[in-house]
Amino acid sequence: MRLKKNIALSESGFVFDPSTGDSYSLNEQAQEIVKLMNENKSLDEISDHITAIYEIDKPGFEKYYYDFIGMLRQNQLLEEDE
């Protein structure tokens, strides 16, 4: 799972969807998750990385992650793995 190829993502966390004209702003943790997703990292690899550098436990991370993924899906920003 990763962002669609046409989605623009800046270094500062600004996300732009040219197909709809919508834009979003990601916080630091969300930027890191998207970076890891785009590198095809697994959920376990993402979880291990995020919980190692931010003050969050695995259950807290999983809730945040699934909420974030749900938001990305709702806004049709994801390219789902088949």
C-alpha cells in the first residue's frame, strides 16, 4: 500500500491530489508513515520504526495507523496492493 503515483508530497508534509485539486497537511508522524509505506515496508516494520522514535506504544500506534489509513482511503489517496 502506498500513495497513488499522481499524488504530490512535499518535504514539509503538504499533499496535493491533482485529480481533485484537494490538498492536505501531514504531521511529522504521518509523513514518516507515508515515507515508509512508499518504501513498501510492512505494518510491523512501520510500527517498529515509529514506536522506536516517537513516544507511542504499539497499541496506540496501531489505532493511529488504522485511523490514518482510513482517512487516506476515504480521500482516495491510496494505491492498494493487489
